[in-house]
Amino acid sequence: MTVQITAFCAAMLPLTTATAHAREAIHKGDVVVVPLRGEVAPSLLAFLRRAVKTAESNEASAIIFEMNTYGGRLDTAADIVNGLNQTKIPTYTFINTNAGSAGAIIAIATQHIFMAPVSAIGAAAPILPTGEDLPATAKEKTVSYWSALVRSSAIKNGHNPDIAEAFMNKDKEVKIGDRVVHPKGAVLTLNAQEATERINDKPLLAEGIADSIVGLTKKAGLKRDAVTIEPTGFEQIAFWITALAPLLLLGGILGAYLEFKIPGATLPGIISAICFALFFLGHYLAGLAGWEVVALFVLGIILVLIEILFFAHTTIVFGVLGVFLMLASLLWTMVDRYPGQNFFPTGKMLAMPLLNMFIAIVGSIIVIALLARYLPRTSIYRRFALIDANPPGPSLVGAPRHFATALALAPGMQGTAVTVLRPSGKARFADHVVDVVTEGEFIAPQTPVTVIQTDGMRVVVKSAAQI
């Protein structure tokens, strides 16, 4: 999670300059500056989430959002507002130069607002992505919901809720005392001078006008060093990876299944490893998970392998525990939890992770069922199923039927596994190496096996110890 940390000019304020990992550069009590520029989109959400968590984890004294946006997606704004309203340290917005639409909603979710001399905030009425107005019924429902949301956010952060609602509801009149500040008929937009006007000894919205972040820190009495967290190129990558989480989980599960189903075909295992690596990396870059979940996942894999290699027919404890740890780590990776929240996630925090996990597991079950039915009939499977080893000696694959009959393979005949049987492989009976298959169990090389069924050229065996 490497970010560029830049400091302000030492001539303007005695600050430090560094480029390093955020945890190393941000010290306790520092003021963290987070640029909020461009469209309000999911990629911005990933960056802001990480920035807020970094500031809180390093016990910063305040967060300043330097805003210049004309707006964007309301659903993303709602997620950002939810995160800001959970922040435990003071939050500031410096509007430089625009806080339009969704930007105004985000600014309301911070406790203090300052504006550049030439700047504006407001005009947050919901519209379609094409720029057209919403249909009447949809508009009424959307405005009603968002009006309630911004009012509650404004009240929590000490702003006038009527001002916040008027940003998006043109039918809202703003009246302070006997003075009508804003009449009905149009959504409210305020410039810096209007927003800082004092009525009844209180500012209408913004606490003051500042030329820069440095000026804001002086007016707000923020004495400590200011450090800026800049977005990295990985933020956009992180968004796409987290958005594709169900597909990555599906690819990881299917790749692992095919790796065990087709001996000698290493490509499925590589694909599975890449999918799981991208899954964890994306959530790490998005600030949703640390390396501890990777360790938990690896521990689960180790326990499953121990079950397969050493306790396949004696106990299921290691396997069940391993699968549980793997699923728990995948689920935990997707939980969006802020510093200070309860260790155990709430139902709302688990909703999206559980949905992603459900989609991946159901999709995997369906695809695996189809593969189990049709894969053995394909040329790809026949090509790789017995590629593990080709020991010397004649094989009965493709041998004339009378040759197999002469060997007299019948239930009860004893032999020895030549290759690992997972579940197909080779076994030696007398002086002949025969293609065999188990009923699903894995059998290690040099393990005594017994024929339990013959069906044409198909020979089914079982570990002699299990007979």
C-alpha cells in the first residue's frame, strides 16, 4: 500500500517532506490531507477508504479533504458518507474549487467546511447518467430518501439540515428566523461569500474562506505537520479486482478442482493460484484486508493437504478445519471494517461479502457438476489423466481385448500402484502396468491395491488396506 507522501513548502509552514509508506511517514498528531478530485466514482471510494483508515490507524489529529469535483454517482457518495460519518477524528473539507452534486453531499459529511475565494457548493439534485431528469415517481422517491440522508448527516456534523436538503430538493425553502435565505423553485448553490455569511452569529455553512490548505490550517488552529496522501495507480486496479471478486473466487475454486482432477495438468493450478493472489492483492490495495488473511488462507491449504496426504481414510478433522479457515479468510478479506469498530462484523458489513461468496460457491458447484459429467469424455482429459508417469513395461491402454483377458483381471486381484492415483493412474499387476481408477480416493505410489470391479477396459481399484 505504497503512497506518495508530500509536504507543504517549508517557507509557508514548518512541515516535513518524505516519500514512503504511509504508516512510516504519518506520525501521531499529523494533519492528513486527502485530495478529492474528479468524478465521484467507485475508484475514488477505494482511495478515500484507504486514506481514512491510514489516518485513523496512525492517530492523525485531523483529515482535510481538498475537494474539486462536479459530482458523480450517488451510490458511491453514500458509501463515502457512511465511511466519513464513522470517522473518529475531526474532518475538514476545503472546497477548491467545486463541490457540486455528490461532492456537496460528501462535504456535508465532514465536520468543518472551508472554501476558496472563488468556489461553489450545491446543486445536488439527482439526475440520470445521461444528464436527463429522473421520471416523476423515481425522482420523488430518490429525493425523499436522499433528503433524509443528507439531513441526518448534516445534523451529525453540526450543519444546517435545511441547507443540506435544499442542495437537492428544489421544493425546500430555507428560512432562518424571519429571513428567507433560499426560496422554493430551484436547488440551492452557494458561492464562498454566501456560504460564509453569518446569520445570528453563525455561518450559513462554511466556517471561513482560505486561499490554500496552509491558510485553512492556520484559521482552523491546526498546528501539527500536514501530510498529503496521493492516490496511486493501484487504486483503479484495486476497484476492478474487488468488483470482480466473485469471478476470481470462481476461477480459484475451479482451477483447484481441475488440478486435482487431471493429474499432470499444471495449468489449472497456476490459474487457481493467480486468481486467489489477485483476489487478496486487490482487497489489500483497496484497504480491506491485511496479510494476516493470506496467512489464514495458506494455513487452511496446509491442513487440507495434511488431510489428503496423511489422514485420508482415518479422520476428517484436518480437512474440515482447513476448508473452514480458507472460507473464513476469503469472507474476512471482503469485510469493510474501520478502525475502532467491533471485531466481529455486523450483518450489514457481511451482506456484500456473503453475496459474493454465495455467487462463487453456487457457480462452482454448477460448473464442477458439469465438469464431472462431461470432462472424462473429452480428449483433453484423456491426454492428461495418465501423464504423471510412464514407467517401463507394457500398458494395457488401447491393448486388444484378448490381451486384457489373458491377464485375467478380476475383482480381488492384488497389485501395486505405480503412480499416484487421484483418482486415475497406473498400477502393476503381475508383469503388466494397467490403467486404473479409484472410486474417488487418492492412493500414493507403491501402495498395495485390490481390483474391486472391471467394466470392459475400465479397472476400478481400492487400497488393499481398506478391503
